[in-house]
Amino acid sequence: NNHLILLCKNETGYKNLAKLVSAAFIEGFYSKPRVDKQLLEQYHEGLICLSACLAGEIPQAILSGDYERAKASALWYRDLFGEGNYYIELQDHGLEEDNIVLPQLIKLARETGIPMAATNDAHYLRKEDAKMQSILLCIQTGKTIQDADRMEFQTDEFYVKTTDEMYELFSMVPEACENTAKIAEQCNFDFDFGHTKIPYYKAPNGMDNQAFFEKLCWEGLERRYGPNVPQANKDRLEYEIGVVKKMGYTNYYLIVYDFINYAKSHDIPVGPGRGSGAGSLAAYCVGITDIDPIRYNLIFERFLNPERVSMPDFDVDFCYERRQEVIDYVNEKYGRDHVAQIVTFGTMAARAAVRDVGRVMGMSYQDVDRVAKLIPTDLKMTLKKALEVSPDLKTLYDADNQVHELIDTSLKVEGMPRHASTHAAGVVISSVPITDVVPLQVNDSVITTQFPMTTLEELGLLKMDFLGLRTLTVIRDTLGFIEESGRAVPDLDRVPTRAEFAEAAKTMNMLDIPWVEPVDVANACLFLASDEARYITAVTLPVDAGATQR
């Protein structure tokens, strides 16, 4: 396995690079993501290639004493990427191997006419950050600074060097530094921000999407409010339809309607709606939500208005156990290459950073724990803020040199990504193959984007939240038990009236249940109900130790 540097010249190059990286993770992963030369032949257009560091194919051939193989490989890459798109990469980090490889690379470049490019492996920003890099490597590999067998860089030259430093280092081949600037000038790809990439929903029977959406809305309005719909409701729906059409979100509504309709038609429990999306009357009419925005005075503009810059977002709850069925349906509907889940990065919080760095420094657990516990547990607490609000921590920081070093080092690693995982609910659906827009990877057997949620939204991709809610699973199971017992299954879409609560209170009074006070519970329900039961949020029933058995 060898390293290779690929840079995007243009949009074609970016798409090809995204496809190469995605294939490396999804198809070629073995300990590390890998591609082969056949893939390079397929996706090389629009890319600039550099021969890479000491781990590259050509330097490795030189180190093994096979100069002719190195030369043949260089010519293969030049022929593949074309004149001006392939460079022999020169590096010098003061390593013994550099002294062997560097003269041979210069010789090879001059013999073949392949241009050279001077680079420096940059694993950290400044030279003095070398120690921090060592600590991060120890955190990653579970080692301490004192371990003789820990992974480490042999020099402290792996930082971002200045122009003057690079020209001085490669004074014998100044053209290599000049070519580095030329490569940068050749790379002219810009991301397309602000343009949505909503997939096209195909309405049934060849119907126009806008006409189909409006048909669903008006039919749903009558279904929800009966034949005599108030004029105010009609005006509100007409206004919402106009805003949705003007902002180009008709397909968005239809896509959400479609997978919710699929779930309901397959007896997959769906939540009534949450967040600002519940303020849309159009969503209520087509069946996306089951909360009446007119009845509860919910505001549509909180969800969608002409001034809104970001994409709207329906958060939809599904039964925890059957959520994946809905995601599978979306995959089949729009194509598996158009759908992916979203990566999320776990970062080092203040306390975790202190504990990790303390372990790597070889400090005792007790000493590290003492420092960590002085950091407040407030939300979004940082080490810098902790030093300001915790007098005990500040005193210890000023008085103890080891603690001072611990916190200073922790400040540098705090907030850095520690691991990648899959977003609990996020799913992205694209009008074009996902790999035309972002690269993909595999997390725990799930294909995810390599860009996080905020970046995907900036790129205009449609992000949906498919939330798995255990409460819906519990409700489903409870209704199943009721049905199995032969009793009438309650209709959860219909809220009981005040009179029905009163009747329920009478029934409870007739029951001899010692661990429940029926009159108190019924009165609580009646009191909370006011005119309607919609104001009830919770009623707690006192239960004694033997209640479950009885």
C-alpha cells in the first residue's frame, strides 16, 4: 500500500476525487481505505497528482534499490494524468531516508522531464506543536509519552513551513518551490453554496407535482375540518401553498408526505409532529403532521417564510424498532446512490481532554481526577472558561507546574475530533448521486457522508431527521396488548372530551383499586382539562410496591 496525492483542478476533478475516496472506503477498505490503478484510470480527469511522501510508490521503489521500477512508475502516472498534471514531490524532514531518496528523485525528474514540486508533510501548524502531536498519537494508540514502543515522528519538522524556509531547504532546485505555487493557481474548484438539490418526486398518473400537491392539500383540508371549512382556514392554506411554491419546496413536501404515507400504510407508528414544522397547515392537511396548527395557534412563518435562508426541516418520529424500514424505502425509492446517513464527529470536551492528556503524561489517576473534577459540568464548558469561573482550578493551575502543563496541553487538544460516528437521525437525499456532491465512508456498516450536517446544509443537500422514538414502540406494544385482551383499542388520534372524562371518573370510582385514588385522579383530569383534554400533559398515579403484581 502506497500513498498518493490527488488535487482538484476543477469540478470534474472534485467529482472524480469524491468517487475515488468513496470507493476506497466502501469497496477497497482493508485496515485503511484503498484504491487501485484501475480506479485511477477511470477517475483521473480533472486531477493533479503528486508522487507523495516516503510512503509513495516511487520513493519506496528507490528505497528498495529499484530505480528502474521507480522510473517506470513515474512515467505511467505522467502518461495517465497528462503533461503538467503530474509532479515528482520533493520533501526533506531531516530523515535518513530523505537523504537517500531526494537526490534520486531529482535525478529521475531531470531524466524524464517530469516537473518537481517541493512540499512539506504538515501534521501540525507550528514547530513547537510537535509535542502536542506526540500526545495526540499517544491518545489514539493508548500509549504514554514514557513508552519506548510508542508511535512517534523522528524529527520536529512536520509543520507548515514559510515560503522562505522552503526556498532555503530546496535552494538546489528553486523551480520545485515555484511549481508548488503554479499547482495552487491551477486548482480553481469552488463549492456551489446556496443552491438546493432536492430530488424530484414523481406524482402518480403522470400528474404535475404542483397540481398533485394542491390536490392533497385541499382534499386534506376538507377531511380535517369537514365540509364547512372556515374561510380563514382556506385563506391560510392558500397562502401556505403560495409560499411553498414560490420558495421551490413543493417536491420537499411531497417527499416527506410520501415516506410518512408509506410508514402509516405499513402500520409503522409515526409521531404527530414536532418542532416548527407542526405550524404548517399544508403539512397537517397532507398528513405529514397530526397537530392542528389553527386550533393551537401555531405560526407557519417559524417553519417557512420568504426571508428564511436555511432549508426547512421536518423532524419525524418513527417507531424505534421499525425506523430502518422507512430508511430502506427511501433508499429504494430514490436510489441507494442518492441516499446516505450523516457522519458526526465526537470531540474532546474539557474534562475528557484533561483525563486523556493526564494519562498520556503518566500522571496518577488520583491527580488527574482531582483536576478534572474542578472543571464545572455546565453545558458547553471549556477549559478557558473553567479557569475563569473555578477559583480552585485557577489556584492549582498557578501553583502546580505539572497541572499547569496538563491544562496548557489540554487546551490545545480540547475540541479536536476524537472519533467519527453516525448521526442518530440524519439522512440526506440528493437529486444527483451523492458522490457527485460529497464523499462517503462506512461507519459501523452504515454508509455515511464524510461531511457533517452543517456543511451538507450549506451545500444545499436535503437533510431529513428520521428519529427513532421508543415511546412510539411502547405505545404500539401497549395497544397490541389491549387488543389481545379482547378490549376495545382506543383511537389515539381522537382526544376525549370533558364529558368523557367525567364518565371515566364515575367508572374509576366504582373500582376497588387500593393503590389508586380514583376520585383524586378523575378530579385532576377534570381540573386540568378545563374545556378540553388538550391541556393535559401528565397525570401521575401513586403506585405501591405490589402494584405490578396486582
